Amino acid sequence: MRIGILSVGPGNIMNLYRGIKTALQGYEKLSVELVDKTSEIYDLLFIPGVGHFGEGMKRLRENKLTGFINKHVEDNRFVVGICLGMQLLFEQSEEAPKVEGLSLIEGCTVKLKSRRVPHMGWNEVIFKEAFPSGYYYFVHSYRVLCDEKYIIGTTDYDGERFPASVRKGNVLGFQFHPEKSSKTGKRLIQKVVECTLYQR
């Protein structure tokens, strides 16, 4: 099984790489690779990111990665967006109103209502699916708005409940950082890999 992490966007690429490698110690026949070109297809593809929606989409388009991501979706491979990467899965964002997102899930992102932004720190996430509920680490100022059918995990911050995780088929999104979320984040990464293995 091959796992790819897009390495051209803004964000904590190496933190995610190390987090996934650590979580998967003991798993046989798994490879984790940083991806900066579009010649390979992976069983599981991560889209990480921290920063601005417009800049994230610009880098994906400049490196011809939007079609690469779509190819994975068309081939029924798992695609997972982390933090900004989750927001990029949607159609648009208030952060960059004229920029079109990947449009893999219907919806948009809007700024958090709280005066205390960014939302930074640990919050409890309650999952509907088999992923582990618990406390995860967040760093973000925007949240997604989408149909309830796509929401598989929620969290509350300063009185506002919003999606912490979404899913549409094999497209997954996590607003938090599993690689910074200690043992719970490690278990979540393992669950994502197990979903992928089961699907193959």
C-alpha cells in the first residue's frame, strides 16, 4: 500500500509525514512518500495545509495537482484533507471569495463567529463513524458549511458547533491536526489506513 502526502502547499508537511510514519510503525508493506509530481497514483493521498485558502489553491494549480487529486477520486482512492486541506475540498471560501476550491464536496467555508480567532488548542470531537472520538488539536479561523449528510464529526468552540470532520465517499476531511493530537490522533491515522486497506 502506498501513501502519498502532497508536499507543494503551505503548511506542516514534515510534521504530518513524521506523524503518519510514527502511527504506522509495525504495519507491513506500507510506504509513505512526499509527493511533488503527478506521475504516480497512491492508495491513500493526503492534502495537508496551513494558511490562506487562495494561496493553497494557487499552489495546487501551479503544480498541476488539481487534476491529479481528481484522478485519485475518480479511481476510488482515498483522499484526505487536513486543516486547510479539508477546506480546499469544498467549492469556495469567504477567505478568498473569487477563488474556486477543489469542489469535491458541496459547500463553502466561513469565518468563525468567535472574537477569539484563530481557534487554537484542544477540543473534543464527537464522531458518528468508526473514527475515535476524543480531544484533537486545532489551529484555524474558518469553518465549513455543508449538508449534514457529509458531517461525520463535530466540535464546539466558544459556543459555536461546527464540522470537525466530513466525508463524501472516499473523500475525507479533518479540520484538526491528527499528527499533533497525541495518542488519539495516532489511532485516527491508523483507522484511516485500515479503511483504505479494507476498501482495496
